Amino acid sequence: MTAEGFLEGRRLQMARGVLLQCIMGGYPPARFYGSDDGDLALVPDPAQIHRLPWSTQPRAFAICDADELTGESSSLSTRGQLKAVIARYAALGLAPVVATELEFFVFAPNTDPTQPFQPPLGLDGRREDGQSAFSISSNNGLRPFFSEVYVCMAALGLPRDTFMHEMGVSQFEINLLHGDPLLLADQTLLFKHLLKEVALKHGLTVVCMAKPLAHTAGSSMHIHQSIIEIGSGRNVFSDKAGEPTATFRHFIAGQQAGMADFTALFAPNVNSYQRLCHPFASPNNACWSHDNRAAGLRIPASSPAARRVENRLPGADVNPYLAIAASLAAGLYGIEHKLEPSEPIQGEFEVPDNLSLPCTLHAALERLKRSQLAKELFGKEFIEGYIASKTMELTSFFDEITPWERRVLAAQA
């Protein structure tokens, strides 16, 4: 939209079905979004209108709500779904607080998708070979790229906690500061957009796939969650003596109750399960533990005031609004129904059958399809539309034969 049109308050409308557009560009049948495929209004959030500092031409980025023309939020909007979950907490006098940890890879341009990604050439003329985890070295040649990333983050008001080189080859992680869940989802979306745009300026490619490289760690988007009492600001996961509360237990139990049903929301793509089936500290289970990275739900070591639950299932490829909404909705379900969690696990452990999760997109979608809990928390229209869109993507994947199949199976009798 032109700046003039935007400043005049001109309404921007969009076909309702666009919210169910699959990643290849197609749409599920119209019955999933209304046979008329009528319009939605895109209503900008005044707090999320940003001048883009990396653009040489004056450009702005506005995060919008997708509302029905009658004024209410569209049930197909993931941002609207997150706002609805936050409102359910507020009705109980509670406010969730979250932080996201986003991992990503920085690669050289990849013009042939049949070839593996490669790290960029470093200042020493070599490519990183996997020996730089948590390194402070700058021989990877990415200092100019990250310098502009930091400048752009400051210009956009994106506060950062820590930045580090992660376990994978040319893999990095940012920890965004904890705060309001909607704000953190907006910041995560904006940061991913920033990363890709700045990378292009520097002749690089940023990849937020869950598992872009074989034989190396995948990329997660862990979600740290706590709940405060509106007014006092007290963390309701800890009592006055600093001990865990019943609310804390109920929240964990709700997370456990929802993780298998919601796996397709936390792991939305075929590639997501490459990360989960080769764990590398990416657990595909609903166990919980005190500071054990093999558990899907980890309680980090912290003071009582900072007691929180880390959901380690989501990958970097998730929709941040939907992943945060699903995680918080599950926790609230546990609080409302006073559910009790399993016993915590420590050390090496075997995952009980009732705490195992789907390990393929097909299995996850079938589980979501049967889930009454998902329909109760997000509405039948959203869940059925989501499944229809993701089923199209899965079908497209199965329409192709992979190099592994040709290489290994072609010579078989």
C-alpha cells in the first residue's frame, strides 16, 4: 500500500482463503474458509508499524490483525488465536509471560536445491567445518552481517538478550527478552524477516528450516513460559516461600495433555520431523524434568521469581503466534481442570508410551484430526482448515521421489 493510502486510513482487504494458503501457493477447497471466499479487513496494530532500516528506499512494515468485516477477529487468524488465549488468562486475573529462543543457519547462496547448503567462505578463505560452537572467533566473515543485524534490531526496537554460535555448522541463536506473548510473537516474526532481508544485502542466505543439514543439530524455537498475577506482578508458579505451587503443576500437566495433539502445530512441516527423529537435544516427548534437555518440557534452573516452563518441541519453522498460542492454551487447560503431571524424569530415561509424540507429519495431522481438545481450544473451523492446508503440503511432498530413493532403492530386486 502507498504511504498516502495508509495514512489516509484506507482499508486494506484480503480474501479470507489467503489465511489457509499452503506453502506451495495453493488453497484447500473453499468449504474450509467459506464458499463465498469473502474479504477480511487487515487492521494495522499501531504499536507494530516499523520503518525498515535496511531498505534504501523508504519502506514500512505493518503487522495487522485479520478481522471479519463485521469487526470480530477471524477464527483463521493465528494472531487472533493468540490474542484470544491471552484474553482467557486475563479473565482469571492472570497474564502469561514468554520468551523465545530462535536458532537459524547462515549459508552461502544456494541456487541448486538438489545440492546441500554450505557455510559462507570465511575471511581465511575456508568454510566453517563444525568446530566453532560457542566460539568468539570472527573468521567466519559474518561480522559485517551481524553488525547490521544489531543496528537494525535497535532501530526496530527489538531488545536482545544473548546472541551465540550454536552447535551446528554456521548455526546461531538469539534469545529475545521475556514479555507479553503477543509482543514476543510480533518480535519473532519481525526478527526473522529482518534476518532474511539483511542477509540478502550481504550475499548470504538465512535458513529457518527445522533441519537444513544432515548429521548436525536442527534449529528450534524454544518457548519459555511463566504466569504473573495481574496487579501484583507475582509469578504464580512460586509461593511466598519460593516453592512450586499447584498452579505450576497444573500448567505442566496441561502442557503434557496437549503436546501430542498439538505436535502438528509445533512441528508444521515435513522437515520438522527430521529434527525430532534425530534429537540432538530436540526431544520429541512430553516428559518433564528439572534442567534435563532430553525432556520436551524443561524447568530451567532459576530463582523462584523466574520459575518457568520451557517447551522444547517447536522448531524454528513454526508460526510464532500459533506455537505460543498452542503452548499457553494447553497450560491454561491444565490450570482450569486442575490436572496433575507425571513424575519428573532425570538422567537417561525411556519415554513412556503415553508421553511419546507423533514422529511424522502424517501421524501428527491424524492425531490433530482426532483431537477434541484442539477443536475446543481453537475452534473447528481453524483446526479443519489448518489440517486441509497441511495435507496439501504433505501430498505435494509425496509427489516427488527423493535422491535417497533413487540412489538406494533403484538397484533392489
